[in-house]
Amino acid sequence: MGFAIPVLNYHSTNISGNGYGTNDHVALRTDLTLLSDAGWTVRPLHELVETAVLARSAPARKTAALSFDDGTDFDFVDLVHPAFGLQRSMCNVLRDHRDAAGARQPHLHATAFVIVSPDARAELDRKSMIGAHWWNDDWWRPATATGLVGIANHSWDHNHPLASPPGSSRRARGTFMSVDEFTVAEEEIAMAAEYIRRTAANASQRLFAYPYGESNRYLVDEYFPANAARIGVDAAFTTGGEPVTEASSRWCLPRYTCGQHWTTPEELRALLRDIAR
């Protein structure tokens, strides 16, 4: 029996207004109601990887998963945006929906793929946000304790051009395609995995999401197959804009990203309708 699992991805820093198309917090709130009303059950992403991807056991029809990328404090803490006011955190949006939906969403959960390096997060906070110290890891353990959010690996520093590179500086920054040999992959992936294990051990830590949604043949065909068991990673996700199916590569699993693959509730409703056929 086949399956098709949409993994819907959001960025909590996507705030350029307070409407659906300009604010991923608003979009998530709307989308949760849409999913529940349409009969979709949201389950933890790590659970679906274990059952559908690793064990090849099809989940129930109309099963979906959620993820957040980058891991700023907006994922867990209600914060006052300097232009658009108080923002309900992504975790609290989940909590609000769980309280309202009750038995319709008994397994509600999202995976936060976090940038791991404390130095990189501090540097990116100064250079790409407003320097308000909104990119920390002190919320990781409390987030996992809610049962609503897991913490997973989005690389050491996103290979971000605004972050000072780790030991190996010879690669191109601003892309993950240049993470194409063992030493660099260890710096970006294995080092991040170890930090999460020490800082916030949880069931989601065995998942990885490629920065920029970019995989490459070295990581998919060589690095992960040879090293995944050692570093403790079960699967890796891109932003391929398709559902996860039995034909999906374990090291190149697709997700849909809000604002890229759908921009309105109507577009998401149509996307989900097509998947459920």
C-alpha cells in the first residue's frame, strides 16, 4: 500500500506584516484549522520517518507533519516585533490549536530544525535580525518538554555568508552545495548532531534538514549512507515541494515551504486535496 505524507514547513522569522501572506505565525494558525477541518491528522515527523521511511509501514490516509526552520526564539517565545507587535510563538500557536481541537489532533507536533552553533546564532542575530538576542538555545529543552516541539539538526551554522566559518573556510558560503567532502560535512552535520545530543536530547534529534533546501550527490549518496549510524541521523529533508512517498530517498525527503509552495489557504487546500486523491 502506498502513502503520501505532506510535510509543511514554516519560518518563524517570516514576519513582514500580520496577514497570512506576510506572517508565518498567522499562516500556521490558519493552516492548523484548515488541516483539522479537512480531516488531516498531524503526527511527529520523527515518528513518520520511523514508520513510513524506515519500516515502510504506511500511515493512515491524510496524515501530515509540520516543521520550522532556523530555530530562533520566535519558535517558542511570544515576542514583540519592532514593526508588527506581539507575535504568538509557533509553539504557542500549536498549543492554542491543541486546546481548541482536542481529540481531532491528539498527536499535534512540529519539528524545529535549528541552527546549532551558539557563535553563529549570536552573529546572525546581530547581522540579520535586530541584535535583540532572539536566537538562543535555552528554550530547546523546555520546548521538547511541552510534547509539541522537537529539536532537530539544521547544520552547525547554515553555511551562512554572515556567520564566521568553522575550521574549514575554503568552501563557498551561502549555499549547502559546497558541503561536498568529509571534513566539511563533519563540521556542518556531525558537530551539530553532537551538540544537540548534549544540549537537548530528544526524539527529533535524529532528523536533518538541508540549509537552503539544498542537497548534493556527495551527501545523499556517500556521506549519509556511510556515516548516519555513527552520527545518529535517520533521514534528511530538502524543500522539494512533493509529499514523502514510498519512492522518496531517505536522504533527500521533500517538504513544502509556506510562501514558496503555497501562499494562500486556498492554495494549501488544493495542494492537500491533490495529495489525498
